[in-house]
Amino acid sequence: MYYEPGKTAHGLRYDPFKSCVVPRPIGWISTRSAAGIDNLAPYSQFQNLGFNPPMVMFSANQTERGLRKDSVVNAEATGEFVWNMATYELREAVNKSSEQVPPEVDEFAYAGLSKLPSRLVKPPRVAGSPVQFECAYVQTVRLPGNGPMGTIDVVFGRVLAIHIDDDALTPEGRLDITRLQPLARMGYYDYTAVREVFTMRPEGSRARAAGLEGSPDKVAAALAQGHGLVDNSKD
Ligand SMILES: Cc1cc2nc3c(=O)[nH]c(=O)nc-3n(C[C@H](O)[C@H](O)[C@H](O)COP(=O)(O)O)c2cc1C
């Protein structure tokens, strides 16, 4: 099949677009409003962007009434947000926190969640979530779209601090992903959880491998030792 979004019909019962880019990690974003109310919402249009420094983004379309989402308004107003890892265990709270409630409502309480204080920023972390990033707001890129919901605010942030539960790590010091079971969004109303992992390592320089790991220290060390210039796996 072939269709041109906005021009020709896909002819399917359900729109396939969001189901093509799967699974999407969930940016479970906590913010605090200028008035001091804590807010929490999931954003599956979320990603990490780079590792030195670590950067993340989430993308919010407007509401059906053409309003900007509270997470965007708060991040811009206060210059801070927190990313919390959503897990299979926390799935019901993730779902609950996606309800569009007025900005006066504390969405931690609404979703039945406890708060953990952050160290560098004011928005709290989700207790029970095994990993959180404290982030400084960097900028919003606003992309105009169609109708009240089409316009999106893509919010970029720099990761200032990372919390990882000691329990979330294996004895070798890796995140124990299949135990944590991070939640991810599929299309329609579907989700998946990461329960299977396999490993592949491409040929290439040590610096490139360090880049794949996302380690600024190892990249710097490899480059300092001249391991970034020769393109073979043995350097
Ligand atoms: C799993 C999940 C992922 C979501 N991802 C997005 C997203 O990427 N962008 C978006 O605008 N809304 C997304 N939503 C809807 C928002 O969570 C919802 O509009 C929420 O009320 C926004 O809250 P806020 O106004 O407090 O920021 C998602 C909902 C769920 C359940």
C-alpha cells in the first residue's frame, strides 16, 4: 500500500503512522509549575540525543482545544524537568498520569505515586522508578501543524544528574534491563516491555565503540591514544 498523509487516504481501519516507529521509549516527564504544583505525564515521542553532554527531547502536540501541554509550559517557565524511567510494573500509573487534568492538580497524587526529591532541580522524581535524569531546559522548537492538535512543541533538555537504583544494576555494573522491563509505546493502544536483549558489536575503531557505548571518558582516552583514526576493530 502507499498513501500520502494529509493528501490521500490510507484506507485502513486504524491509522498506521504511529505503529511504524516502534517501540518508542517513554519520557515520563515530571515538572513543577511556576505556582509550585507538581506535574507528571508520559511522552512516547521522547529520545536521548547525544551523550557528551547527554541531551534528551520530548515532543508534545497541543490539546484538542489548541492549548500547549502543562509539561511544556512548566519546563519553559522554570527551566527544569525530570525524566523518569517507566517500567512494566508502573504501567497503570503511567496510564493514569496521561489523563489531561487541570494544572492545579498534583499528578503524582492523582496517579497514586510518591515523590523523591531531586538534588539539582525542583521537580520531584517518581518513587519506584529505577532511573531518573534531572534536566535543564535548553529550548523549544515549535513546529506548526494542522488543526488544534497538529502543532508540536519539541522540548530539548540537558541531563544534569542521573539517578540509578543500586538494585537496578547487575554485579558487572550494567543496567539490568530484562529485570527492570522498561515500558515502551507501540501504535494504537499497544505497549511492549523490554524482556529480551541481544548484543552485536560492529567492526570499527575503539573510539567509535566508545561512542556506541556513549562514554565521553573512553572516547577521550581512545582518541588520546590514537585509537580513533585507524578504522579497524583491533586498534
Ligand atoms: C504512553 C503515552 C505516551 C504519550 N506520548 C505523548 C507524546 O509523545 N506527545 C504528546 O503530546 N502526548 C503524549 N501522550 C499524551 C499525554 O501524556 C497527555 O496529553 C498528558 O495529559 C499531557 O500532560 P501535561 O499537560 O501534564 O503535560 C501520551 C500518553 C501516553 C499514555
